[in-house]
Amino acid sequence: MSDLELKKIENEIPIKVGEQIVYFRKLKGLTQTELAKMVNKDRQYIYKIEKAVVTSNIATLAIIATALEITLSQLFEKVK
């Protein structure tokens, strides 16, 4: 895999996962603050995940998915 391909993956996945979190959070009628409280994080951290400013580890993403009552595969369904 080329450096360009790796960089593309590193950039695109956090964006797509963040978009999915926003989608499912809004579908549940939750604010960032409400979701943050559910997963024991602060609102700024949720914002940063949604905007792909930070890349969360898989455990944190699993906790967020559980709070949103979705599967990890749903969280990653837009990732190709």
C-alpha cells in the first residue's frame, strides 16, 4: 500500500465515523452534551470525534455505539 493510500484511509475514516455518530446521535434526539454524559466524556471530546479532530480508540467507539443503541458495524457502515 502506498503512502498516499495510507494517508487517504487515515483521513477519511475518522470523518466518516464522525458523520455516523452525528447521524445516529441526532436520530436519537441527543445533544453532544447528553451523549457525552452517557459515555462519561466531556462535550468537547464528542465534538472533536464528530469533527475528526481526534481519532478515538475502538473501545471508546464501542461505548459510543452502545450508548446510541447501534452496533459497531453500523458506526462503520459508510467506511469502504
